[in-house]
Amino acid sequence: METKTYTKRENARRAGVAAGVPAELVEITVHKNGDDVRFGWKQMEAPEPAAADAVVTTGKPKKEAAPKVERVEQNGVKRPKDGGLCAAVWAWLDAHPEATIKDAKAAAPENGWNENNVACEFYAWRKFNGISRQTGDNAPAHA
């Protein structure tokens, strides 16, 4: 009986699995005829069951999921997680609530922040705190 052969290893493995053989028990066979190479498959013998106390793993150990940190949300904006650069900008803004965008951008180089990120965080911080417009107290004076 002529065994069926395939042009790719993947096709031979797929045929073995389709025949009901578990993927780990499909053995790929190589059939050469001159320059022509084709692939077949056969079922390997099942390995002996491991001792009851031995544990066999076939993959990487799973990482434990980090605990979910609840972030405060106000006015549709979530406060950044502690420890990042965004949180550092927010902490600075909390300490300087009367700061303008110009003040915040001026503080960026001395703290190692990107000025464009500071601008984004400034406006997110204002929205979080419900500051929508400058009031008469902190509005710039017009000549």
C-alpha cells in the first residue's frame, strides 16, 4: 500500500491530526526521490506514564496576574497609576493648583518630562478636577 505524502511538513502533521492522532504523537516521515522531497506521517507510540510524584510541564510557567489597581475616576477622566511619569506630572499639578500651562511646561525640563506630555496631562488634570475655564482671579490681563 502506498502511503500518502505531502509537500510540506505542516500538511503531513495536519493530516495526522485530522486522522484522530494527538498532535504530540504525530511523527513526520521524510521521503526522498532524487531531488524531490515529500513528507508523510505515522503515529508514535504513547510514552510511558510518568511516575505519580513527577510533574511534567511542556510550556512556560504562567505568570501570576498583577492585582488590579483601582484608579479614581472623576468627570470621565481616570487618574494615572502611581509610579509613572504621568502620575509625577499630576503630583506636581496637585502641589501647584494655580499653575498655568506655561508654568507646567517650564517645570518639564528640570523634572525630565516631555513638554507635550505635560500639556496633555495638564488638560486631563484640569478636566479631572472640574476646571473648565479660567476664572476672573487667574485670567490673563488684557491691555
